[in-house]
Amino acid sequence: MIAAHETFDGTFPYAPHFSSAPGFRMHYADEGAGPVLLCLHGEPTWGYLFRRLVAGLSGSYRLVVPDHMGFGKSETPRDRTYWLQDHIDNLEAFVLDLGLREITLVMHDFGGPVGMGLLARRPELVSRVVALNAPTPFGQSALPQVLAANAAASPWFTWIARAQADGTLDDVLGALGYNVLSTLKLNGFQDNTVITPAWIRAYATAFPTREESLGALGWAKGFALGAHRFESPSPHAKEAATRLPALAVWGMQDRTLRAEHFLPLFHAAFPNGLVSELPAAGHYSPEDAPEAVLALVRLFLDATASESRRTGTSDITA
């Protein structure tokens, strides 16, 4: 767990906050005022991934940026499992504890399935959806086939399966404090110019020991073991989602979550959703193309600010 006061040379200068509602100390940044943007990171990152969005949007919006259990500045309990359903439970407890409503979900990587789980359980709390290289599983009939096809083509998922089978998964991901950059690169991180000592520390310091790497290990192992459970939305939740304004921003060099598999799932969940493709960006699009991501998200938020949830339409094009 990263020390609460750590700002990584001022690149993440946001005051730490904690909620105990999920049953552990869950860290979050809470910056700005206005409509709520709930930013959900993935593997093996934390709220640091959204630092430029926080800086760029907190003048007009309230950005709430939690770290999932076992990641960033949140606690890594030893007596918990780290499957998808656990993270959904945690997020639901966190959102209810803070009393968040009219939420715009901003999701990356496994933040997508976690956020979609919240939408399935609490559709009345969500007003818009932004997926940044984030899957949007929501009871689509094609979901099993999509996941299997993507896993077969993805170096990350191929490696997870092989490493679990040969017994090396725990050792490799248990040493993320040393090899986090290679993990980011395997997933399709592209822009080497952002790599600085502070940047490396920001992603590596979250995993100082094998015990503190349980979050990243649990997310990977859950796929190898088939332990993750996607939330099944009710017919009411599925219908409500079809009316939500939604935006997908996809780094097309993503080797982990391939656009040809996941953008059709996005359209199936959000028929009126918009898609913007970033040709040179990879899996970590908020790192690879921060200015473009910020501009696209701001344009989407501005265009849908007064939009009724009943219509789910938009004035902008992608």
C-alpha cells in the first residue's frame, strides 16, 4: 500500500480520503464540485492513471477516484478474495457510503466490469458511461464467445493461462514492485516518453511485497481459475442502460482488450453510444493519449450535460 501522503513529486497532489464501508480502508481522491465522475481503474494501476482527467475536469465536476482493494493507497487485506464480484461488492458499499448519485462512470480495464456491475445493481444511480479501453459486459448473449476469442488473441491472457498452469503466476505478479513496467508493456502501453522515476515509483510502489500484490494477482488468477462472476442485469437495468448517454474511447494498439471484440459489446449495451478510436494509443489510453482522452471526455460531458436520461441521445458525433 502506498503511503497516504505520497504525491510522486507532485504529480498526484490530491488529498487522501478513506472509506471503511467496504470492510477495509479504501482510499479515494475527491476533487472538485459538481456532477460526479466516478473513475475506476484496472490492472495493475490505481487512481494515478486518472491524474490528468482530475486536473483537467475538477474545475467543473466532482471527480471521485477510488483505488480498488489491493491497489494504490487502499488496504490489501489478507483474508479476502479478489474476484470481480468482490470488487463490485466493495464499489457498491463505497458509493452508498458516500451517497453518490447521478454518477458518470469513467472506467478503464477491469474498472469496466466493476462499473457495469454497479450499473446492473443500482441503475438508478448512474446517468452516463465512459469506457476508456474498458469492457462493458452487461448480459450480452455473445459475451462468452467474445471473452474466449479475445483471450486466445491476447498476449496477456495467454500468458496468465500458461503461468498459472506452470506455477509461475504467483512469483511473477508477486514481484510487481520490480517488474511492473514489463506488465504494462505486455498489456500494450505505448508512450515511453512519460516514463520518469516518479512515474515508475507511482506504479511500482503499490506492490512492495508479494503480500501487497494480492490485488493484481487475484485479478489475473481469477481469469485462469474461472473465478470471476459477471453481474447479470435485470431486464429493467438493461432497458435503463439503453437510454444512457455513453462514450467509448479506444486506443487501437490495445493488445489486451481488442477493439474488434469489445466495441460490439459496447454497442449492444448502449445502442446510442458513441465511439472514438485513437489509432496510436494502446491499452492505457489515459497514459498514451491524455490530451485526446481529456478533450473527448470533456466534449461528451458538455454535450450531454442537460440531456434527459429518458432519451439517451447525443448531439455530438464520433
